[in-house]
Amino acid sequence: MSDSARVVILGGHGKIALLAAPKIKAAGFSVDSVIRNPQQSADVEATGANPVVLDMEAADTQALADVFSGAEAVVFSAGAGGGDPARTKAVDLDAAKRSIDAAVQAGVKRFVIVSYSSAGVDLDRVDPESSFYPYVQAKHGADEHLRASSLDYTILGPGGLTLEPSTGKVLIADAAGDLDGKRPDPDVRVTSRELVADVITHVISASAAVRETVNFYDGQTPIAEAIR
């Protein structure tokens, strides 16, 4: 694969992005990691990626499209990290929607977003008074915007994120993040961040799960076998 096949990662200094960048690079792509703080450049460079300084909250669709131009794929793994509802909306919803629109504008077909396993159903089952609700609204809204687009999207829905090493194996959940129609126990509903990075790399390099949502936890089935 030529160096011209470039992947842009949004949220480039996030834990998943820092794990994904070297894997995507090893798969034969060049990687641009978008970061807000220039002081994070060295951390990004250490992964083999090229740091691109851009504040996603402030950047308009055109500014994002300029960064995406000519890329093979865009990965949205940015997040406000919860806590502040206004920032959650600004990053997880508004910046995500602008990024999706920018990919369309730039002619980049492939778009992978990191959501979470029960984003599709939580609007109906999480208490609107809960501090978690703004995050649910943001992730659900971003996913719906992506599904409605013309992009070759993949929506990834991991469970509770851990710092455990990846086993390279997954347990696929249904559209609600359930297993056999039941909500799994919290200790089953976990996903290694490095496993998420492996899945991102797989779906891009193998053109797998196009226009699909994949909810998954740490499991026993090799990624390439489970996600086609």
C-alpha cells in the first residue's frame, strides 16, 4: 500500500487513538492525528503518527474538510470525557456531526466512529435527570447522523473501557449491546481500549463492517473471524 493511503484520527491524544495510530501505521497507512494542544505533539509523534493541531470544537466544517482532503478514512475517537454537559454536546455531538459532514464534503467515503455498546437504546432507558444522559444524547445523535449520511461508516460500540492488553478476540453483542437478549453483567460488558484499537485497524484495512454497527466486548472469537 502506498504512503498516499492516509488515515485521519480525531481525538489524537486520546487513549484509544494513541494505541490505534501505530497499529494503523503497521497496516500500511500514514496517520494524521488531530490534537488541540500542540504540547501533545511529541506523544503523537512517538506513535509514528503526524500531529495536526486543530481545535475541533472551534473548527468549522470547511476547516475539517481541508484536513480530511485526500484521506482514505477518518476515525472519530474524540470525546469530552463526560462530566460537563456543554462540552459533551460540543465534542461528542456537534464536532462529530461537523466531522461527518466534512468527510462527505472532502470526498472521504470511509468513516469509523467510536460509540459505546448501548448507545442505540439508552435514550429510552437512561433517566433524563441522570448525569450520564447528556453523553447518551450526544453519542446517539452522532451515530444517527452518521447512519443517515452517504458514508461507508462503521459504528463501534465497546463496553466499559479498560487498560487491559488486547487479546485480539471479541464477543459480539446485539444492537442493544445485549447477549442472547439479556443485558450482560458489568464484568462481561468490558472492552480493552487496545482491542478497540485493533478493531479500528481491522475494519479499515479489511474494509469490514461497512455501513454496520458493531457492538463488542472482550471475548473468544478472533477479530477477523467475528467482523467481516
